[in-house]
Amino acid sequence: MPTEIKLPRLDWNMEYGTFLGWLKQPGDAVAAGDALFTLEGDKAVQEIEALDSGVLSLPANGPKEGDRVPVGTVLGYLLAVGETAPSSASTPSPPPAIESPVVSSASVPASPSVRRLARELGVSLDNIQGTGATGRITADDVKAFKQPVSATEAFISPRAKATAGRMGVDWKTVKGSGRDGRIRERDIVGRTPAAAPSKIRKVIAERMVHSLRTTAPVTLHTTADASQLLNVRNQFKAAGGDVPTITDLFVKLSARVLQQHPVINARWEDDRVTLSEAIHIGVAVDTPAGLMVPVVRDVPRLSLKQVTAKAKELIDKARAGTLSAEAMRGGTFTLTNLGAFGIDAFTPIINWPECAILGVGRIQKIPVVADGQIVARDTVTLSLTFDHRIADGAPAARFLQALVRELENPVPGLIESGE
């Protein structure tokens, strides 16, 4: 019988998705694993792969590019040889088209990321002549063709636009105080956030409240001597090449300690504690659209160099708005670093359903007593919030103790994968 193609759920609280177009044409042969269509969820754009094989058949009343579609909606069918689609799929008349200045024809050859860029810039792909292979439209083609949606858009600084995204301010309604009406960051900061928060802001809010309502959070604070950690990073700087960030070093060392303390790497699922077989560490990233947490997978199996490269790739995608929903799934532990903002200690919120999240503060020199002498040492404050349903205070404290030891003697933990 025909196989239904349904709109999937990209995230645990997703109810609707924005359909961005088919990547196959009706009548095309489709194999399991082929990219079928592009879908925008709450935080990411993703190419959806076929779960089965067959010939693609689309109903006349199927969704058009830009339509907002409920999760579970049947979008089309995969047919075996000799099969026909259900009659109900072709009899209804198509719904009225949704007008949009950025919706383009599905037949235009362009990648999902290029289509997303076109929507963001208010450009119709139908009007662009592609310069890529076989006439495919590239990102450069879109940027070269760009026409401002309004005069305001052409006069906003990148910093102001990023601030507007974080604050939930509709910058298109802001009057700029800069030269020729250019919108500057202070124009955004002076505005009250929009009454209706952005979609991503709503998702962040829902997740934070859900975490606080469904966990029993407790936060422990401690300090560590970060002198050796800085020495290691300075050696990488002197050697040249890719230099790991402080966060990269914490990701690698945290994974080593999680192997020794598996309960901190557990999850609360179906009213019971589930120990995670792998260690996938999420890294909190501040982006123009809001907080995102891409996941570095199987950290113990990666060298420090590989962790650095993977983290950079994920963070760059998050800030560029091209991070897929899949790249934010499956974390078992989260790390958030506010040291760059001069923060010493804070109370991070657990990334549910994980057991714990580690907050890293700034590294600063402070006077400490060593061997009866007062000396200046580089220290860092660590804040571990954990779910008391999963772990008790003593196991959480032992995890922090072990992490402090790793930080104060980091070389073995950083070269364990043959670095």
C-alpha cells in the first residue's frame, strides 16, 4: 500500500513546521535516505530524508512553500510499481495561495540554505539568474540581487540587528538616530521589547519553565586553580594552528570526568533514571536569534583537536542561522561559559531531560595562600546545577572535586586520545 510522507516533529515541543519545498519532483524514484523536502522548525532548517523507497506522488491540495503545517500532516506518498495514490489525495482543490514576498517556485534550483537567505533578505528566487553549476542559484547570487524590504533595513548595523534579535525587538519599526537614519545599537536598547516575542524566544521560554517545573535543581559552587589550563592554551597559541578555546578544554576534561561519574551523565526518562551509554556535550551559544545548544557527540572518542574543530563548526552554524535541529538533539550534559562577560558565578538552568549543567565563570588572578605565602593565582569558579531526583549532593560534589583535579593537572586528560 502507498507509504505516507508525514511532516515530522523536529523537537519535543514542536506542533507546527514551515514547509520550504520539495527536493524531488512528482514521479521521481526515491530511495530510503534521499533528501525529500526542507522543513523549518522552531530553531533550525533541516532537509528531511525518506524513510522508505518508492515513486513520489503529491496530492493536489498539498502544502506550498512557506505554508505552516501541523506535525503529522500527510504531505505526499511513496508508491510501489503499479500502485496509485489514494483518491482523496487528488480530488480536493488546493487551498488559496499564501502571499509572501519571499516565496519562490519549487522548481528554482537552489539549496535550502540559499532559500533561507532569500527569505531573510526579501528576495524572490524567481527573479534571479543562477551562476552556479547547471544554473543553480548561489548565496552570492542572492546577495548581489538583494533589494531592501524597506529603507530601514539598509540602514541597520550588524551589531544593532544582533541586539534586536536577543531582545525580541522588531527593528524594522525602529527609527534610527545615526547618519542618514542608520539604526544603531543604542536605538534598539532604548526600545521596549515587542509585545509578541519571537518564535525562538518563545521556545527558549517554554524550555526554561519546563525545566524548572519538572526538575529538582540544586547548584553547587567551587573554585579551581586554572594556571595550568592557561599554560596549556598558551602552548597551543605559541605552536600556531587551531587554538582550543577555554570552553573546548572544559568540554574535553568534563567528558573524562563524566566517564568516572556516570550518574551526572544520566537522564530522567519515563519517570526513571536512564544511564547514557555515550557522552554528548552541549555547548550553550549566544546567537542573534537567541540561546542555542549544539551538541559535540562522543567527546571521549575525539582528540582535543577534533573537539576544537567540531565545536567551532557547530558554533559558526548556530550564529549563522544554519544549524540543523539534529545538531541540537541528544545531549547528555551541557556546558555554559559566561567568563567572557566578566561573570564569576551563576546558577545555570538544567537542559532537560539531562541531569546536570556546568557553568564556567571568568578566569582571574586573585591572592591565595600557598605554602604559607600569599601569591597571585589564576582561578575559575564552577557552578554545577544538577537534578536532585537523579543524583544526590555527595555524588555531584565528587564530580566537581574530580573536575577540579583534572583542571589543575590538565595535560593527561587532554592528550588521552593521542593528541
